[in-house]
Amino acid sequence: MCLLLVVTVNYKSFTVFEREREQQQELNEKIEDLADENLALQEEIHYLKTDPKKLEPEAKKLGLERKKEVFSKADEPGTAEVPANRQTPTSK
């Protein structure tokens, strides 16, 4: 009778231990997958912060566009308009 009780208790403990070991293995695999995903997301964040070529397609997916830059002739060297009250020097 005592031997039967010991075998029953040991078998139950063994099955509980095996179930917990399987759960631990599944959780470790999930942790590894999430760590890999986290690393990939951190790399993507880095590239989005530092590489405009990566940022623009993502911004377009969100419906954002770059503002059109307009340059006037005054921005180009040597083409600025001279105010009317200021005369340009002439050579003598």
C-alpha cells in the first residue's frame, strides 16, 4: 500500500514537473522571439531617425508629405535685387 502511494505521488509530481518544464520552454522561445522583434524595431527606429531615405516612404504611408521648398532669385548669390534708394557703385 505504501509503495503504491509513493508511486502515485511521484507520478503526479513528475507530470506536473514535465508540464511546467514545457511551459518554461515555450515562454523562453516567446522571450527570444520578442527580443528579436524588439531589436528589429530598435534598428528601424535608428534608421528612421538618421536616414531620410527610410523616413520618406514611412511618412508617405501615413499621408505626410515634405513641404515644397521655394527659392527666390534673392537666395542665389549675385542676383539679389538692389533697393531703389541704394545705388550700385559705378566704375570711373
